[in-house]
Amino acid sequence: VDRYSAQWDGILKRQENVVGASFTSNASILKLRAGRHEREMFSLVVDSTTESILNAFERTCDETTMQKALDGFTNCIKIAVYFNMLPEFNKFLSALAAYVVEFAHGVLNGDKVHVPLQASPDQIDDDRASRLKTTRTLKALDVLFDVVLQHADVLTVDSWTAVVECMLLFNTLDICPASKSGKLRERTRRLAERQAAHRQTTTTTMPSSTSQSSSSFWDSLSYWWGDEYDDESDPDYPLVSAALREAVAKCGQGLLERDMWLKFCRKLGSGSIEALLAALLHRKTSSNENERDMAQENAMLALEWATNVILVNLHRFNTLWPLMHQHVAGVLADASKPLLVERVR
């Protein structure tokens, strides 16, 4: 009798809260796990819902609305995990990663960038669109790695591939934590390359970087960096780079710091750790001659990460090593990547 009473109480709660019954994953409160009908209902609305949420996220100029849109997107991710809807889950992570990837490629191509909204609230709104883009990227980055941390065992090769691409772009932009990249990078060289790309894309002379003095942290940094670049350089880029570096260091509760990452990898389930290893080893490489050296550097870093994954999972060595052995054999047989071959040897 008590068991049936508890079930009936759960049904009554579901009836009183129709939305919660259909779109919540808190089974401990509802007593009864959402069933097939709720799953089918969510699958019917997930595409249009996601499109609407992302549309609001991209079009809004209000940071509060932006955050609410991401909160709704996070709820969709929780529902997909709850119903074990892996294709939808992969789409969600790819959508978040796309904001980071698009922004990073824009930076590498020399696009003008600006500090996020909260960094300099008194700044003139002439560059608001660019500042909004930076803000969206930082928020999407934060949510992406929170999802990775909370739902790590659900990640497949496709979802890990999107995450790994972001991590390697952090290395390309030199905003990856030094403990994770394995060495202190030459940030001045990266900065010079980026500013050269920006000058190539600039058709008119950029305004002088000297601005009115301000007591804010961001403006003081802008003044400090301003004298180092000519009129065609992008004086805001060092500030944006600093904001990105700080966001990467904090994302996922510090997940990308070396010690935290290794502990995280050791706790991953068998399916997820194999998917991560596959994503690290089997990456698409760029055919662009100008990007070949950077691609090899990222390939070496991915190989180093993959090696660390195996070393902290020696209890799974028999399962993971064949994947690494196959990859290493393929690298040694390819003479077009001398730097990577040298690292493997």
C-alpha cells in the first residue's frame, strides 16, 4: 500500500506541474521517472526550441537576456542527458563550441576585437556589436566546459571532437594554461603574428589607441599596451587575449589546469575515455601551407595529451594502448609531418 501511495503521490505532483512533468530531470522529487511520452514530446520540440534559444542568444544586446538564453539551453542539455538522446546532446555541444571556434578563427584572421561588455561599461557603444560577440564567446565557453565537467561520461567521439578543437584553438591563440600546454609559450610571437594579420585586413587607418584615462582595470591595460603598436594594430587585442586567458583558466572550475585535467581523465567512464582518446588522435589536419606548422604543433600537443590520458589510466592499458599504437604507426609512415615524427620517436 505504501509503495502504491508513493506512486500515486508522484502522479498527482506531475498533474499539478505539467511543465515540470514533461521537462524536468529531478526524479527524486517526482518519484516517477519521465517516460516514453515525455521523451517523444521533447524530441518533437527540441529543434525549434534550440533554434529559438540560440536566436535569442545571438540577437539580444542585453547581457541578462543572453544569460537566460544560456540557462534555457543548459536545461535542454540536461533533458537530453536524462533521456539519453546522444545525437541531440552532441548537437548542443557543437553549437556551443561553434561560438568559440568562430571567434578564434576571426582573431587568427585579424578581425577587430573588443573587450566584453562588463569589462568596460562606460566605453562608447560604437563597437558594441564586437563587444557583444566577445561576451557571447566567453559565456558559451563557460557553459561548454561546465557541461563537460558535469556530464563527462555521456560524451561521445563527436562531442569530444568539438571540445578538443576548442582546446587546441586555445593553444593556437596562446591562451591555454601553461601547465596544460606543457611549456611557456612565446606570447610575443603569437601577438606579432596576429597583429600582422590584422594589418593585412585593415583597409583604413585605425584610430589612435590613446584614449581618455580611466580608473578601470581594462582601460589601464589598454593604455599600457597602446604605445607598443602602430596605428594599424589592434590595441584591444591584448585586453581580449587577457580576458580569454582568464576565462579558459576558470572554465569548468579550472578543468584545463593540468592536475585538474588528469584527475578528471582518470575518473572518466570507459566509453568516454576511449572517445576522448579517439578525438585526440584522429583529428582533421589543415591543408593550408601557412597553417601546417601550427597544425603539427597542435598534433604534437594532442599526442602529449593522449599519452597523459593513457598514463593516468594504466588500469585500462589493454583497451587504450591499441588505439595509440595504431596512431603512432600511421604517424611514422607519413613523411609529410617531420616535427610530429620527431616527437613520436
